[in-house]
Amino acid sequence: MNYSCELKCIHDTLKSVCNAIVSVINVDITIVDNELNRITGTGRYVGSIGEQLNSNCSFAYALQRGESFIIENPRLHEACSNCINNDGCKEFAQVCCPIKVDDNIVGIMGLIAFNEKQRDIILENKENLLEFLSRMSELIASKIKENRKTKNVNLMARELEILVNSMDSGVISTDENGMILRYNLIAGEMFNINQETGLVKNVSDIIEGIAIQKIKENKCHISNNEFLYTTKGIKYRGYYNAKPIMVENNVTGFIFTFNKINELIKVVNDIASTNMIITFEDIIGNSNEIDTVKDYSKRIAKGRSTVLIQGESGTGKELFARAIHYESDRRNRPFVAINCTAIPENLIESELFGYEEGAFTGARKGGKIGKFELANKGTIFLDEIGDMPLNLQTKLLRVLQGNVIERVGGNTSIPVDVRIIAASNKLLEEKVREREFREDLFYRLNVIPIHLPPLRTRLQDIEILSHVFLIKFNQKLDRHIEEIDPSVLELFKNYKWPGNVRELENVIEYGVNMSADRIIKIGDLPRRLKENEAIQETLREETLTPIKELERVEIEKALKLFGDNSEGIERAAEVLGISRATIYRKIKAYE
């Protein structure tokens, strides 16, 4: 490793050391790096700074030896034996002292006498001189280390600055009273902080009503508190966190982090994988029934109107909802799905619309964003909406009518721009007649109705779906099932599929797990299929042997027993209970 740059960086120190040595002992001094480049020098060496010495000089020998020594007889010393300037050397004596940093030689410091007087000065004070040069070498080494630390600190400070400025959050550090000391670019943009104008001096200028002294006294952390802030005359909503800086159990300052609410929503949507892309091409099937629904759904996808998808469980309602979303102009916005039956009735309102801090016992500090806010500018998919409680149906109707929501425990209307796609596995018309679903809400939802066909009416799709699922579960389960027995596919077409495509998928997964061969057979199917009436009938058909086949087999057995000559044939006819003419006719027919 070349240490030339490190030595050059402390050039002033090297120059001071050289001048100090010259003032003590009137001899010339030079310093070279570990690749024999002259870094500095005095006297006759001033004009050759920057030159590189030859590889056979005494300094090269000093680099190899790695310790201080004195050359009392130049040209005769071992260090001079290979020097190309040996014959014309004008030196009277020389001292070489290595400069070491962490056991690495970074350079050589050399004192050279060019007359007898200078030689005598060196030789008369050998021990003291070597000790003095050793101390000077340590001084240079310590300066190199100090310079390294300064560089590392500056590098770390720069890296930290880049890191903080690369964050998606605004970051502000304050003193113990909330006075702003430092901030990153995001915070500067969010709050229009300008230290020259001094418009924003304290964190209380940003967070209205913050009790900084109370936070200081309690030494507490604040997490996910919602607040309103104004930038360039426009009001925004955000969240902030505050952490005290503790030194010897005393609060000396605070670190505040700020997030724009729309950025948080984007992060939540990304983490929740709500942006999983499903297109109409991903919906498997080429039957007339499914092609008709796909073509219709593509046409209505571009609009903004509410869609109601109805169909039995397992027909792919969410797949169609996602495909409609990604065929629309909202494809780059969030798609948020919520199953109305999967959430307890007392929680579904807060899940949909969110809640304010203190709205109910157990409410999270700072409140919570609801699914409608998460879906803003995008699409919300309300699955199994037929099971939504009546009181919540009223609130959903208000959203459809006014495009605003109110959080639980709040009194502020929050505008939302959301396309609603609802779905139900029950006929909502019947639930309306039974007064279990609001009629006015039904008509608001049923602007664009879609009815998904059950699998039993899509017999053409069963085979292609089965093979797609076979490939999927071979990969998932690391199996190598090559095919599905034709008799299995025939049974699939006779089965009613109450669970539709989802049930077929589960059946194929079961078969891939159970198959001991490279083909899925009837015995590899779940019990519910094998015990199904239609399948049992097919199984019985498979186990019955046609009369003609039985007859052929029995005649063959009789001929083997009695022989195929005329006597044997007559005996066989007698035992089988048929005439001699009949057995001859059947022998000919069965070849």
C-alpha cells in the first residue's frame, strides 16, 4: 500500500519536524514514503522533492530492515553495496529512521552529513540522536493516525448526512426546549424551514400545542401521533414520533420524525401486497361462459361506477375485482380488499373508516387509518358484503352518496376518492326481500352487475384448470406427477363442485400429495369425491364386466379344459348349456 497521500496530507507537520531537527543538529534531512518518493527535504534536497529514488539506495535497505541505523562509512556499508551512485557519493554519514503506523512502515526519515563537521555531530551523539529521531517518527505517526480519524469522522458525518437525507421521513433534532438545531431535506420541504428567515425556530411552530416540557419531565417516547401542518397555505395531515436524547439520565434534546399520511398509506399498501397484479389474461378458462364475463368486465373496467359481483363461493370474485382494477385508470393506485365476514361485527366499522385516539377502550394512541383512506384514489373491494351489519350499511350508503367518511369517535369529514367493487356469494335481491339488506344500498351497489358462472356450468374449463393446478402443486410440493387419469377428469365433469374453482384447486393439491405414481387416479382423490353419488355410479360402471366379455372368457376357459377338437367343443357346449351350433357361431364371432 502506498502511503504517499497520507504523508502529503500532513506536509506542514513534516516540514515543522524537519525544521526542528535542522535547528538542533545542523544537517540536511529528507523524508521518503514506502515507495521511495521524496515527500519533503531541507538544504540540497529542496529541489528534488517529488522525485523517486532508485530501488538500490540506502533508503530501500532501510525499508527492508525496518529499524533505525547509522551509516558511519558511506560506500562501505552494507546498505550502500548495491547503490548505483556509490562511486560518486558525496555523503560523510547517514541516519535512517523508519516511520511506523500500526507496525506498517509508511516512510523513512533520513539525516545526511555532507561534511566532516556534520559527520562528527552525528557520530558524537549517536544514541541521543536515534532516540530523538524515534520520538519525531512517533510524532509523525500520531499525526497520520489523527488525520485518519478526522477523515473517518468526516466520512461518517457525510454518510450520515446522506443517509438522513435519503429517508422518506422528515427528521428534526432539537435542544431540550424544542429549539430546532438540525433537520434533513424532507423536513425542510415539509415545513418550509429556513434558518436564515427564522420563520420556523421551534418544533412547537410545527406541532401546535405540543407540551415539550411535559415530554421532557416524563422522559417519554411519542409514537404515531397525528397532527395537522400547513405548507405554503395548504393544510396537510401527518404523523410524528418523538424520542428524547438521554445523557446520564438527563434529557438534552429530542429527535422528531415526521411522515406525510399519503406516504404512510403507500408504504402500508406496498407491505400488504395490495398491489399484486392480476389481469384478465390470468383468469384461466376459455369456455363461452367465462369468456363472455371477461369481455363484459373489460368493457366496464375503464369507468368509475360501482360494481357488484355475485357468484357462488370459489368462483373467483376477487380475481375479477383485481383484474377490473388493473384494467382501469387506477391501476397504479392502491387496491384494498376487505372480507366483511372475517372481521368481528364490533370492529368492522373502525376497520373500514378508522378511529380517533380515545374513541373507545383499547383504541391505539394517535388513532388509526381505515381501509377507505388507505384506498384513496384507488379501489376498495368489499367481499361478502351481504353479511355487513345493517347499521354499517347506512354509513356505507353515505360514503357512496357523498364520497366522504368519518372516523369512529371523530367529527371531521374526510374526503375520499374510491371506486367500490362489492361482492356477495348470496343473492342480494333475496336478502333485500328478507329485509336483511338495505334496498337503497343495493341499488347504489348494483350499478354494474356481474354474475360469475359456477364451475359445473363451465365443463369445458375443468380440464385446463386441472392441468394448471397440477403444474402449480408439482412446483410447490416438489412432486413430479405427469398427468391426471382420464377417468378422473370424467368424474370431475360429473361432480357438482359446490366449492367451484377453489374446491377443484384443493382437490388437485390433495391428489398431488396422495399419488404414489406419476399419475393421479381415482383412489388419490379426497373421500368426499369418492363417496359422491355420481362418482360411485361411475365406479360401479368401472367394476362391472360386459356380458359379451364374460361369455368370451368362459368359452376360452372351456376350450382350454376340454380341447378345441370337435369332441372338446361338444363337451364345452354341453357344460356351458348352449347348443353345438351356438358355440361354433360364438367361437367364430370372438375369433
